[in-house]
Amino acid sequence: MRFFVAGLASPSPNPRWRLRSPHSSVRSRPRAFTRCVRDFPALFEGHYNLALAELAQEHYPQALAAIDQVQPRSEDESTAHVYLRGKIEAGMGRTQLAQQDLSAAFAKNPRQENYALDLGLIDLETHAYPEAERVFAQGSALNPHSTYLLLGLALAQFLETHPESPAVTALSSFGGPSDRIEE
């Protein structure tokens, strides 16, 4: 069963996590965050969560508008802003912009597992295997218990040494970032 993570306002040391089933009113989440943004327009977390909710529903223009309506007030918020823009741009198929934003977020905070993971995946998608290997290796060194980063590292290393392998063909057949495998 898939779960959505809600309640992560910004990449802080003690984020508030809440697991929800996908059956729990996904459509009402953007409305709730829209109200938060309306009532507290300067609150970064409201805009960030609204953008996440829109991104989860693949409403990319709305997600981009939501995150761009607020001015980050701290370095953490600025990094989270750039990271989320990169995620949204990746969803829109703007790979080069996504790579730039995800690279900037990763450079500012390489300890964030998701920053390394998302940047490494974009590098794999664009066949930049040495760069993906570097990102996954750095992320794995800082997050040694992350099986996702270790798998990404192994895949980047394999694809770098076997660029014509059936694995490359199989990965290419999935298309762009909007093609997802659902459970």
C-alpha cells in the first residue's frame, strides 16, 4: 500500500511527519492549504504544503505558482524552495531547469537524502551516469543507512560501465518523469 507524507513544512531537523492512506481525501488537501495561504500569506510552510499537494496531484502550474508566491525568509526555506521548484520542473519535463535547481539545493544541503536522491535520478534519466554516481556516493556517505541512495549508486555504477545494457533500454522505456509505476 502506498502512503503520502503530509505535514513536512520544510527540511528542518525535527520535521512533523504524518502518514496517510491515499484514500484519505487527497482532493481536499489543496483546499485546506489554500485556506492556510489565504489566512497566513507570509507563512512559508503553507505555500510549501500547498505546492506539495498540487505536485502530488500533478497540477504542475498550480504547484509552481504556490511555491513562487512566498518569499523564503531563511536559508533553510530558500533551499527548500529551490528543491521543490526542481521537483515541479522535473514533473513538467523541464529537465535542465530541474537539474539546476536540484543541484543548487543539494549543494546547499547535501545531508538531505531526498535532495541527493532526486538529483541522482535526474542524472540517471539524462544518462549523466558519472554525475549520478558522484551524487549518490556523496549522499550515501552522508546517509549511510539509505538503501535508496545505495541502490542509486549501484545502478549508476552499473549503467556507467554498461551503457548499452538491457537495463538502459528497460529504464528508457518508462519515458519521462510523469510515467509512474503504481502498486
